[in-house]
Amino acid sequence: MSKQLHLRNSEEFRVVYGQGIRYDSRLFTVFVLPNCLAHHRFGLTASRKATGNAVERNRSKRLLREAFRLSAGKLADLQKKYDWVLNARRSILQVKVGAVLEEFQQIVELVADREQKS
């Protein structure tokens, strides 16, 4: 995935955390904030406290990154483009990418429903 699709610095993360809408799932937490760009951007966090050692943190980030990549079709259906911050939870380490993908797509549907209502 190209670097333009990533949130790069702590200020960008802080803006999404502070002004975005929070969605919780069993495997991760997502913060979503509309942006004025022509594409979605995303940032990933997997803290040592939440996910453990470096190997586990890297695996959780790979799972989240792959779920975002595989959801490109659903993301394209959204009316607006968003900045997404995905925070891994420890439970993500016990599942395969299919479960992560399913939960992420449910959150994308919630965002789409919110767009329809506004």
C-alpha cells in the first residue's frame, strides 16, 4: 500500500482521536474522521500493553492492514473519504484474517449507515 494512504505522524493520529467517531468491536477499536482527500488514509496501533511482544504486535498490525486492503471495494462505496485509525486488542491474536475482515466490514457498514442518516 502506498505511503500516501497512511497517517504518518502523531498530530494526524491526535486529530482523528479527538474529532473522529469511535466504533468498538471485539478485536479492535476504530476511529473515523472524514477527510478532504480523494482517498482513504489509515493508521494502525498495537500497543505493547494490549498485544504483547513485538512478534504479536506485528502480527496484529498485519491482520489489520490486510483487512483494510481487502475492504477496498466496500470503502469505495462510501460517499466520503475518511481517515481511519485502527487500534488492536489482544483478542485479535486468536483469530484468522477472515474474522478481522468481517468485523472491519461491519464497521464500514455502520459508517455507511451514518452517512445515509446525515
